Amino acid sequence: MAAFAAASVVLLVAGKDPIATYERIFDRAFFAPGALTSTLVTATPLLLTGLAAAAAFRMRLWNIGGEGQLYLGAVGASGAGIALHDQTGPILITGMILGGLLAGAAWAIVPGLLKAYFNTNEIISTLMLNYVAGLLLLYLIFDSQSYWRDLSTFSARQFPQGKVLADAASWPTFNLEIAIVPLGFGLGIAAAIGLWALYRSTVFGFQVRVLGDSASAARYAGIKTRRVVVVMMALSGALAGIGGASQVGDFRHVLDPRGLQQAGLGYSGIVVAALARYNPFAVPVVAVLIGGLANAGYSLQGPDFPAGLVGVLQGMILFFALGGELLLRYRFTLGSRGSLPVGAQPAGAARQ
Amino acid sequence: MNVNESIVVVLAASAIFYGTPLVFASVGELLAERSGVLNLGVEGMMLIGAVTAFWSVQHITGPDWMVLLLATTIGGLAALATSLIHAILVVGLRANQIVSGLALTIFAGATGLSSYVGNVARLGGQPAHHEFLALNVLGLSGLPVVGPILFHQNALVYASWVLVILALAYLYRTRPGLHVRAVGESPETADVMGVNVARYRYAHTLAGGLLAGVGGAYFSLAITPNWIDGMTSGAGWIAIALVIFAFWRPELTLVGAYLFGLFSSLGFVLQARQVHLPPEVFASLPYVMTVVVLVVVSTGWAKQRLGAPAALGTPYVREER
């Protein structure tokens, strides 16, 4: 709530009526006809990149590379979609999901291996690879005659764009009366449950939790730290890669470098993960909230609602969540589950 | 052909030109990290510096040098104000430094406040009214080889050299400098010595913000004198990596920054000389090289954590001493 109060100040300075703006935001995010459906469209990639970040951050493996891994997922999925264009729907779509998953995982394994074997700071290496992945997208569509680029017509050769996928490559949706749910969102929910089960009832999940709490304890316990780091990085990249695949399969049906880069979905995933306190079940909730906020931002972004405000709002929510954490820590010293990594549970304000 | 137009001299001169914003930002980050505060918000703070400095040159009238001085100062102060958020969160409220720094970049960065300000003030697409131009220092710019490299740069390049010398003198030759190092290595000891740990951490985080802002201003006033969303394109992150390359020593940030200046300029220089490769290959060089150099640096010295302040990234709580 504090974040909303502070954002009100910004809106006031910007000459907007805050209460009316919030009414408009919530209306456009959840209540207006079709609003929930388009909020889910925005929330789907955030859910997947949020899970990607949450999975890695939980063991204090700072994979900031969700952005690039998502790009690679889009490359992998659209590549699979083009290659399998004459297959039936289920094969085609499974191929796209696998293509995105594997490409994202492969891109993430590089910093994972560097971290495991050379102790290379993964924050910097994953971030640098985001820029490289962005340039790779531009190269594939704008500066080469690649497999992904549409060269079939004269205008496509003049104005570069990706090959548009066959209709069969459009992912199915589930109509739940109140909203239409994209397949990617369903995959995200399944992934959240899978992640929870992984933490809860597998040896690997236990090792991840030990590593997250104390790296030295993990070493003394004989946990193969390197292997856990590499696998977790690949898992995180795979989730972000599915996010990229969903961008292609659910929404864009083409490899669209500019659209993907403007969206900044990987970075928003970090916000989602931090607000969800790296809890797999909180991620979908936060993703829908943030998705609604972003969605309302897009639909309100006319001449009177300038770009950049979405990032400002996301940043502020995080700041207040981080600040509120201290108060929570003081209030609940005895009752809290003290086993979470120190300082790893930002929540507070944003949960309301 | 004139020796000053040879590719080696041109590359050396442009390495310094393109590396200078990294010098400012990484010396700033180095000061913050030496006091124990990791600030991953450099990219966001640089963009705030870039946009406010550019706004200033478009709106302040006066002689060139005065407008540029004011604009750079304003860019620095705006970024300093941005870094105050991080300082309050991690020093005052002891929040997680990594998450807070990331939040700062999301808040201020390419899709945040800097973009908002640029948008509202309609700064995009305007040519700058004032910009930093290369000076002919002591009339020596025509000297063979050293002329273009050392005596034909803009004022901020020379300011960055002074900054490195000042930072060195401060850290190793003054009492507050000793205290900073103590605060970064062992805040408990510093506290016992009577050093106010929180005050030192606040001051150096803010200094880091100020210098990141100046580095950002360099982008919008010297490299490409206009405003584009996200125009620093990752320089803030490279600056953070440079602190690691430099083993937390100010003089070595110069080496790293110019190395990366070289990678950034290689594309332009080679393209001007008819070397045809996809532009993305050149553009990705600084990023790929950052990872490569980081790997090299982190392997050999990983065990000793050479130079890294021992208390980097950890909040200091007196009661838990």
C-alpha cells in the first residue's frame, strides 16, 4: 500500500488525480470486459520468468539472465515451429515447447558452468549475455538471411521480419468463462507445482535449500555444489525459455526482436520473484498482479500516460517491499520460519 | 599517410574516449564497494545522470563551459539522489543489497524513470545545444602519436585522470580513506575504532551515485550528444565488472576501462576502414569480452578473493557483533 501511496505522489506531481488513476488501473487490469484475459496475456511471461528467477534466487544463484534466456527460448521455439511446419498440431507445439526449453537452458548453462568451475560472478555474466542475446535476435532478423527471416516476398526483403508460423503452431487456449487462459499460463502453473514438489520431496531440492541457506554447510555435507549450480542454472534458463516459447506460440507467432526487447519480460520476472519471496506458489499471484498493473499501464498509455511509468511503479513496489521487510523482521522474530536466507524475503507492503 | 591517422593511434585515442564514462562509474562503484556496499543500480543511475544532464544543456543558457559544468553537476546530483534510495534501504534498513540494486536499475533504468523523464520533457530526437568537444591541450594535439591520444580529448577525460589520482590519494594516504577500507573489511573493528560505519557507508554510496551520474552525462554530452532511451546500453554493468577486474584498486580501473573503450570503438573504427562483418558482432564484443575477462580474473585469484572487501554485501548490525 505504501508503494501505491508513494506512486500517488508521483502521479500528483505529474498532474494526475491518483484515486481516479487507480480506479482506471484496477478497472483496466481486472474488471473491464476482457480485462482479465488480457491481464493473463501479460502475466504469462512474468509467471515463467518469475519462476525462473525465483528458482535460482532461492539458492542465492543470481541469474539475472532471464531476459536473454527468454530471447533464446523464442529463437528455439520459432525455429522448431518453422522446421515442423507440416506436422500436426500436438507434435508441432510439443516441438516448440521443447525447442524453447532447450535453447533457454543451453544459454543459461554457459554462465552456470562458468560459475561452477571458474567462480565467475553470475550476476555480471548472465547480464552481459542478455545483451549478446538481444544482438543475436537483431542479427537473425535484420542483418542476415537466416532461417528465421522471411525472405519470400519483395516487401519482406525490404522490411525485415521473421517468418510467420503456420496456424497449427498457435498454442491452444482454455476458456474458463471469466477469462481465456493461454497454454503458456497453464505451463507456468504446472511448473510452479513442479518446482514446489522439487523443493519439497527430492534430494536435489533439499540440496538446493541447504545451498541457499549456507554454502559452507552444503560443502561439509558433501553436496556436489558445482553440479547443483549447473543444473539449477539450466532449470532456471529452461523456465525462461518456455516463457520465450510462449511468446512465440501463444501471442506473437513470429520471432519479433523489437517487440521482445521493448517488453523487458526477463527483468520484470526478477521483480515478480522478489515480491513472491521466491515462493513458487506466490509467483503466479504476484505475476497476475504485476501483469494487471502493466496491462493497465499499456492500455492507459496514451499521450497522457507516458512510457517509463511502469518501470517506476515496479521499482517503487520493490523498494517498499524491501523497506517493509525490516519491520516484518522485527515484529515476527519468534514466529517466523527463520530458515529462509537472510534478507531473502522481501514482501510486506506489496502483499496487500 | 600521417601517423596520427594510423589505426593504432586512432584506436588508442578512441579507447580513451569511449572508456572514460566507465572510469567515472567504476571508480564510484569502487568507493561504494570499498565501504562494503554493493550497488547494482549503476546502470539506472547512469541513465538518470544522462537524461538530467541532457535536459540541462537544452534548458540552461550561457557560455559553453559553464553550461556543460552545470549540466554535468546536475547529472551527478540527480544520480546521487537516486543512490540515496539504495543507501537508505541497504544501510539504514539493511535490505538485501542485490535485490535493492536491481530494483534501483528497474526503477531508474531504460524502462523506468529516465525514460519517463526523457518522454515527458520531450528530449528524444533533439541535437544537444552544448557538447563536450576535444580540446587542443597546450597546443600539443598535433604531436605525432601522443598528440591525439593524450592532448586531444575532452575536458571530462582529463577530469577522470584527476579523479583517479584523488581516489588513490584518498584511499591510501588519508585517515578517512583508511577508515573506509576498515569499514569495508571489518565493520566491527572500524566501529570499535570509533568510526561511524553507517555514515561512511552512506557517504560512499552517495559518492558512487554522483560519479555514476557524471559517467552517464558523458554519454549524452560527449559520446552521442542527444537522448535515447537506455543509451548507456549496459555500461553500468560493465562498470561493476570493471571493479572486479581492477581488484578494487582505482588505478587499475583505468586499464580496464580503456580496454573496454577499445572493444566499444573497434566496430566504428574497423567499419570506417571497410572491414565488413555484421554490426552485431562488433556490438557484442564488449559484453563477450566482459565475460571472458571476468573468467580469467576470477580463476587465478579466486581462492584469495584478492582485493574484495571482506564485508562487501553484508549489512552491519551493531547488536549482532
